[in-house]
Amino acid sequence: MLLNVFPLLLLLLLHSPPCRSFALLPPLTPPFHPHHLSSTVSSTSNSSPINSDALPNFKLTLTEKAKTVTSTSTSGTLCTLVTPSSTSPPSVHGISGFPFGSHCDYVLDTVGRPVLLMNSDSQHTQFVEEGEGKVTLFTQASLNGSRNNQEISRVSLSGVLKELKGGEEDFDEVKMKYSLAHTYADRVMDSPKFKFYRLEVESCYYVGGFGVGAKWVDCEEYGKSEPDILAKESRGICEKINSENVDDLLNVGSHILEVEGITAAKLTGIDRLGMDVRVTYEGKRNKEFTDEFRIGFRIPIMSTEDAKSETLKIFQEAWEKGEGMVWEVEEEEDGEDYSLPVFKFASDALGKS
């Protein structure tokens, strides 16, 4: 038996990439071809993004993505309605009913409702107290050095702000959570000028990024959903890979996603179920176009180290396929399909001509 295995191991070692930064031993079971599900892959002529909820098991729902954005962010823009009082200057009376935006910090309660600590002297607080409390809170994923703000996922929560009083059941829990997230609050939260307000969410709008897709999210589902386990580490992982593994991403674009004329590839997101890759390639009349792909992990990951490991396996598989080391295996003996799930869920927002 050992004599039969030795030539195979020698062949694999001879074809292994020299001095790769993520050097992995070849898997004991061969890697598999990616498969493209015709029911979920958009054609290259269709500029409409695929409904992300149509990708079960390998992609977070938009509701989970929205909850992930609001959970990882701790600040946003609060838009109140201008509601002049009798002491307001003429300039304020002239814009009665207009939206008024200002910065605010927040934390989420157990069902994802934002809680804000507001100063009674602040203009937005006065508008809330003078009016009906109807507001919209806009927040977005961390920029972390991104050069294109349009790439960032964002959420708008609309509803009514209501004062969170000291006798409410979760008041102490929210107060502690706010203190941990915003250390300056310890100096002011017990002042009579500061009060907590909770946003009773009545609508939720999620935008995945430029050209990726946007959707109104069911508020009840939003409240029940959980943020992704990699929510806080995702952006850092993406930045590191985009900086250190440029050639590996290009290999993925060429050999896993099978994109021709590729000029750039960027990891735009990673979560417990898979990774999102944005590919730029040269099309007709030498124009550049961009598509978004989803590469699912074969098994859900449970930690940052798991995410790194699965990503490196995909890089290794892409390199091996580029070198012609392809195994024509789609199913294990138990009938399970272990091929790498690949979906194109958004085409260039400007379309292809």
C-alpha cells in the first residue's frame, strides 16, 4: 500500500508552488471543480443584481447583513424633522418639516433597536421633543481606509424615538453597554440634561454597495436575526488579503471564477458562509467592467482562523487549477456534492454594450 502511495506524494511535491506565503500540503482528498448554478447566475448582458436571498446556505441573507452593519457600527447620522418652537429663529421656521441631519452615537438593544444618549440642548433633541419623534438613522460599515465609499454597506433605520426611562427592564443593561462602547458617556449620562432614547424601528433599508443591490428589509426579521460571527474582523481580513495576496486573487478570478481578460480582483467581504470577490475585466471596445461573485465555503466557519484557512484553501485550489492539476471529481462515495459553490450575483451597474 505504501509503495502505491509514494509516487503520488512525490508527484504532488514536485508540482507544489515554491516558497508560497501560505504553503499548504495538498489535501488528502482532491479539490473539486466549482459549479455554477444556472438558476442563480446572471448572464453577462444582464445588469440587474441577483436577489441575494436566492443563494441559500452559502450567503448571508440581506436581513443578516443589515444586522451585521448596525451591530458593528456605533455611530451614524440622525435625521430629524425640523419642528420650530416659539423661540426658534426665523431661519428655522423657514425650513419647517425639512430633514435635519446630525451626528449621533448609539448602541443596539437585544433586538437591534438603536439607543441614543441625547443632550436636551442639542438641536436634534429639541426637534424630537417638539415634534412626533419621527427620525431616520443612517449608519454604514467601517471605512477602514477604503478609497471608495460607494463600496461600503449601509443601513437606514426609520421609526419613532421614544425616551428610555430608568424604570424600564433593560435600562441598566443598555446603560452599561453604552458606557463600554462610548467611554465619554460616563461623565455625562447621569446629568439631568442627558436622556436615553430608543428608536422603535418601523422600516429598514439595506444597501450592499454600489451596483450590488439594495432592499427593504422586514423589521420583524431584522429584530430576530443575528450579526455574522466575523462582523468585526471581516474588514481587516479583506484589507490584509487585498494587500498581500494580489496574485492569488487574480488566480481565483481566472481559474475559479473563469473570468477572461481579468485586470483586477478584490476581496470585498467575508463571513461565516463564504467570500465575495469583485472582478474587473476588459470587455468590448477595451472597456473595463466589474462583476461581483460569491464563493461559498464548503463548511461554515466558526472563527477568524477558520476563515483564513478556508481562504487559503481556495487560493491553493486556484493555483493548482492554473497549473493544470485538476481532478474530475464531483461527488464523494456518500453522494455528497463537495464542489466549490460559485455564484455571480451582480453584473456591472452600468451594463455592457
